[in-house]
Amino acid sequence: MILSVGRSTTSRNASATLAFHQFRKSQEEDGEEAAGRASGIKVGIESVDSKFRAKLHVEIVQNLSVSGPKRGSRPEAICDGIELGRAYIAEGTDGARKVSKRLELRKWSPKDIEEADEHELEHFGRSSAKAAQASTAVQKLIPPGEGWTRYDEEMLVNHQSQVYFSQIGSQAGQYFRRDPKTQRLSSVDGPHKSREHPLTVSAASASSVRKGTKLDRAVLLNDITKIARLALKFPLSFVDTPASAYALFQGLRTAESAQWCAENFHKKLLPMLAEKIHTYEDGELRDLLRRTLETLDTELISSSHAFSACGALLALVLGDRLVVAGVGRVRVALLPERGPARPVLALCPGDPDNPGELERIGQLGGLVRGGMLLYNLPAEAADEATRILTAKSAFEVLQLDADGPVDVKQVRSIYRKLALRVHPDKLPEGADAGAYKQAFARLDSAKDAVEAMLAADAAACRELQRVFRCDVRTRAGAVALLGTEEADEAERASKDIWKRLETLRSAAPDFERAEAVCREAVATLRRGFTAEALPRQEALLREGLSTSCAMGARDLRAPYPLVEMRPETASRVLPNGRCRIALLCGATAALSDEQLAASTARFARHPKASALRWCMDSDAQACCTSAVCISVEASKPDEPAAKRQRTTAGAGGSTTEGTVRVRHILFSHQQLRQPDPMARRPGAARTAQEAEVAALAALEKLLQAERDPNAF
């Protein structure tokens, strides 16, 4: 799915365009105002078509004239001229223009006409001489670029970057930034001068759904300066061009998190990019994309889609620079027209079957089964060793009653019974000796920990067990722990629990985790859910995750961080000549660079076909696959392409019989909202995906026919 942001056909964007033109107009008028007040002024009477009219003439860098209405007599025009001169002296150009419009409706009285004195018009020219002497000091400088607004009489400010520009005075022409702590202005360099690189960038996305629904989302912003101006209402004029941004989100569990991120991606990235009007270093751009992912993730895990999850891949093209950032099972490859394919961003970490990840997950009480990361296993599906190793607390290891341990004697009795089940010397047939050895060691440490807590404070020990027994990922579990459904009261209840547990701070090995459980309970009650959506969202708690690194998936990140959000970034200068950039997620990320280049070598000019071919070549067992192909080629803006005349002549100049010139082949499908009246026959394809596959097959056949006409 491609989310189109800021298309010019919507009323919202029409209003944005109007606002932008008004902004430019106000800037131009401010410029005229700054220069015009210190320039020469001449008010005279001119004859037009045997009639008279007043004319205000201001000498500035570009002369300004404001004329009054045509009058039947010269005295009436003199009265108009006096009004125009007074308005300009008092209010400048804008005031003179307003008075000129009002004069069209004004009728002068006989007394006004009789008292009209043409010598008064000369007064305005003399009074402007003094202003002309001070023109150098009063003339206000205009900074380059857009987005500057008036801060005070001397300075302009760019609100997105918080950079100030001094227009007049001893510091005229200098740029400043205010220190947020001291509120003092310090001098900074001038803004970056945008450079237009001779490159043409285009992109297309594709997806292949083999089972279920489409989970992935793609966002293609080929011109972010236009999106910033029209959709977000601020200019982005200090970046090199072409300036493009792309995103690919791989939905995990459901498509909700991917959809939310796709809708909000540009709202996070573009304001951050506008915060700096100076030259961006590659490291700063990588950090910017990292912060964009972190901001999206922070809001996602606080939203109603917190239990959904997604992998993410962002790409930013500024001039001839490519910057990417990703989290989850994603990667980026560069496919130049000449030369081998090169990786830009290697496959991001997060494979739960990786030995290092397996160890980390096991230490947190999670487990991996069939490549899926799980919070725990149902009691009937786990053996005794697995149950002990995945227990979230010492109390769960010992399987104590809900009322908690009574005394040390009870704890030791339970320990002896469990020790017989997992003792390394009494393994069941086919059991994992290493797992049972680890389970016995953890059972032993759990017994010691509970005994120490009972000795320190028995009541607090039982309260701690109550904390760990509540599944605070669910709303019911959070209410059971805190005793309230109100978020404000939940905060106070959480603090009360901490106070009761304070005596165990040094005795309980899981004390900090208990605090995390209480915080998560409060967050669960603060998170908004509708009554209809709550059961569906909490049903996701029973589903695993195919990666240990993702956005969202709050149930696997707090209070036990089984899943992490660790973005990886990279940057590269684009090569000379034509090249393609492959943004891959999920199954397509498993394709090698050689496969990417070889399978789409014929599609150098067809990014849509390249992306679709990668999706079709990926693992057939994957439910949904997606890819984005970015095409970059050199352009010559100074040399417009000559329009070629249509001809049926072949390469040798002679007409070839039996040939046809094809520009477009359209494939319709049965899911079209509005049927094409020009279509000769109804679409044979049931879905848009089937139509795309048929179109790709036709394109491949046509490209083959270019090399071998007999193959068609």
C-alpha cells in the first residue's frame, strides 16, 4: 500500500498552497517596506485621456508607483495626491495602496477642491530627503531561503531551527541562536545554500500476499520539500535536491502498527530535518533517522496499538547522499548499472535463533520455539526444566500458593519435592541434560532468595509475590494489582506498593523488576482501549514474534525486555550513472545481492517491476512480502529533451511490416472501484496483485523480444 501524502487535489492542500503564496507575498511586501521608507518620494499630477490623476512615485531599487483614480479636474487629483503622500509617510507602501483603493469611492467637496494647493505635493519630496540620508542605516537586509518571520524591529527568526537573523544595526547580516538555558544569543554560521544535483529520483513499491492479509506498508515521498510546504505548512528550503524520503514497515502480528507508522512517519521526520538550516553531516543525518524511529516507537507503545509490532526501514536521499536506518529484519542494497551490487545496510540483528540472542532471552525468562520468540509456554506444553527456566520470579519457580510462603519450613518442603523432578542424576529419557542442570541451579537459588526475604520481612515477601503473580500486561491484571481502574489513583496505589516493599530492597534479587511491574500496570491503565478492541488486542499476547528487535510489541518489552528496539544506520554517496536502491524487509531481506541484481537486470528503468520481482522470488512460505525500489539516474536540466516525431520507420529508416509501437499496456482486475469505459473486455485478474503479476510477465516477454524477435 502506498500512502500518498499531500496531493494537490485535496482542499487541505489547496489551502496550504494559498497560505504559502500569502506568506511569499508578505515577505515581498516587507522587503518593499524596508527599502521604501528611506527612498526618495515624488507626488505629482499627470494627465491621462484629457483627465487628471495623482501619482505617488517612490525611488527604490525597483521603482514603486501608486496611482489614484482618474479625476475630471486637476484640483481633485491634487487632493488625491496629498492623501497618498500622507498615507505613505505614515504607513508605507501598504498604506498608500489601501488609500488608493478608497479614493476610487471618494467624492471631494467644493471646499476641498477650492483649498487644494499643489505646493503641498512638493513637501513630500523635501521631507523624503532626510530619510534618504539615513537609507543606508535603515535599509533592512533579507536573509536567503524561506520560513523567516518577524521577531522584533531588528531581527527575523526561523521558528523551525530557532535561528535569528539581524536585519539592521551593527550586527546586520549576522545569524544567531539562543541558548535554551541562559537565553543568550550566540553567533552562528549562515544557512546552508541548497545545491541542486543533476539527478532524477523515482521509486515504486510492491507486495505479494500469499496467505492472510497484507501486513506491510510503504511510504514514497519523492519531494519532501513539497510535502513539508503543503502538508505540514512550513518550508524546507535549506536541503540539497533532489530531496526524497521513503519508508517500509513490516507488520508483525497485525498491520495496525505498520499502518500507524506509515501515517505518522513524515510528521516526525520532516520537522526534525527542518530543525537545522546549516549543512548536515552524514553522522547527523543518521542520528536524525534514528531519532525518527525512536520517536515513532515511543508513541506507538503508548497507543492502542502497543501490542502490535513492526520492523521499519527508512531511507533519505538528499542530493547525492543516501542515508538509511532500520530495525527488525530489514536491509538495503545498492545496485549500480555497472559493477557488482553492494550492501548499504546489512541485515539488522534480531534473529531469535542466534546463540547470543538465545542466551539473553533465556536470562529474562523468555524462550524460542520454531523461530518464534514467546513470553512463556502453557503449563501443559512445558517440561519441568523449561517451566523453571522461563519462570519470571523465584516465587514462580517454587510454585508457591497465591497466599504466599508461610514460613521457611514450607519453602524447604516444596523445594525438596521439585528437586527430585529436575535433579541432574534423575533425568527423564531423552531430556536435555544441560537444561536440567540449569533448572536445578535456579531452583536452588530461588529457595535461598525466598528464605532471605522471609527473614527480612515476611509480609513484604508475600506482597512481592502478589506483584509477580499479576499479569499487568492485561487490564484485568493491572486492576487486580493496583485495586483501581482510574489512572490517577493507580499512580498512588503503585507508590504505596513500593513503600511496602522497601524493606526488601537489599534482600530481594528481583526488587527492580517488581518496580517495573508496577510502572507497567499504571501504563496499562493509562493506555486507551475501546471495549470492542480490548479483547482483540489482548489476544495478541498469546502470539509470538519472529524477531527479537522490533518497534511496538510492548508486552515483550516491559516489564521483561525480551524484544529490543535497536536501530541500525548507514550512509553512502551515490555512484555516478544510473543505479537502483533496494529496500527490503522480511522474506525479501533474505535474498542475496547477486539474486537482486541478476533477477532484475532487465528492469533498470522499471522500479515497480524490480520490486515486484524481488517479492515473487522470496521465500514461498512467507505470508506477505514487500520491497521498495528507488531508481536514480543522471539528468541534464539545461538540455530539455527533444520531442521525437512519431514514425513507423525502423532502425534502418525503412518501414517494417508487421510491427507495432507500444507505449502502455493496461491490465484491469475485478476489484476496480470504477470500471474503465474504454476497456475492451472485463479484467480476467481477480485482484490487483494478480494484475501486477500478469503485467510483469508481459513486460518480461516484451523485453525478451527486443533481444530475440522470434521469442515473442
